[in-house]
Amino acid sequence: MEVKELKNKIKVTFPAESEIFMAEEFLSLFGEISFAGKELEADFSKVTSMDTVFLQIALSLFKTARAEGSKITLKSCEQLDKLTDIYGLPIQDAVGGN
């Protein structure tokens, strides 16, 4: 898991194994970040396995970023696409159509 806070962007790179055992570490990284209108780049491109816990965390992350006025860009992956298809969640709606 990698979170880089740049001047105008916050880049979040999700790990290959985005599963429940990583959730606590992931959530602790966001306690100190203020999106404050910065662009959020969510990169799922390295993800090879993802569970519903991480899907919920990702959706919460998007909701928080949008509420703070952030534009969201998404680099998806097959696992994210599969989960959102299974649950009928149009991911582009969650990120604001960006």
C-alpha cells in the first residue's frame, strides 16, 4: 500500500492483495490526509485479489474525497471490475464519472 500526498494530488496505489488483513494498515494511512480539493488518483492496476472489505473501503474513500471537493481518477483492474459487476455497482458513478 502506498499513499503519496503531492502538492495538488493524492495518489493511492492499492496492493496486489487488497484483502481484509490489510484493512487496518490501509485505514490508518488516511487518518492524517485532507483531500481539500486535491485530485485523488486511485491506482488498482497492481491488484490481483480483492475482497468486499476493500471494495467498501474504496467506495468510502471515493465518497470522502468527493465530499471534500476532489476530482477522482481511477486506474482499474480486472478484480475491481469483477466485484463491481457482481454487486451491480457502476464504479464510474462512485468516482463521479471521471
